[in-house]
Amino acid sequence: MNIQSTTMKIGKLAKQTGISVRTLHYYDEIGLLSPSGRTEADYRLYAEADIVRLQQIISLRQLGFSQARAEMEKGTDPTSESVQNIAKRWQELIAEFTGGNPGIEQSLNTMYQQEKVETASRGIGDRPLWEYMGRAIANTK
């Protein structure tokens, strides 16, 4: 089996997923998504399993943001049943994704923290939403 047919270089992966090369490098740096291989010139090569994992990461990033934002904008208390259900679902999916591995969970937390800093520096941060969901998660039972 030809390795080229079963792997994808970082530029092509970035183009196909809409995730920047810089972000993919960052995910590798924090151990969230490391490529399965490298070329002789040391370019990152992503296998099918890596691409599936990236799709899971993308899903986790987007998970429930619109639902949580709608609840926040309605003024729903973070301890309400509807917001608690969103918070619990986030936690379940993160636990499923990480397989209980605290290192992967820490990488996800690092990614979210870094995204808050990066988006805030570009003037598009959503600090109120992060704080709102933080309160919701802190109150999950």
C-alpha cells in the first residue's frame, strides 16, 4: 500500500478542513493532534485516523455554542435545567473523546484557554459565553 495514498500533508488537510496550518501546528505542539508520520523532508503526514480525530476536535469546539449562546442571551440562569443539560453533554463528549486520559483533557483545556486569548486579541472573543458556561459546568450535579 502506498503511504502517499493513505496520508495527507498538512497544507492539504488545512485546506480541506478550513483549519489553519498554524492551528494544526499548535495542536501538535500541545499534544492534541500529532501526525502519524513525517516525510523525509520532515513534513507532517496525517493518516485517516488523524483526520477522524481532527473532526472530533472540530465538533468539540463547536459543540453547543449556539445553544449556550441562545440561553445566555435569553438570560437563562446557568443553573437552570436547560443549561445544565448543555454543560453535562459537553462534559460527556469530552470524557468520551479523551477516553479518561487526563493528558488529552489538559490539552483540550489548553486549546480552549489559548483560543480565548487569541480571539480576544483579535477583538472577537466571547468572554461572557466562556464565563457563563464555566458557571454552568461548576454547578453540574
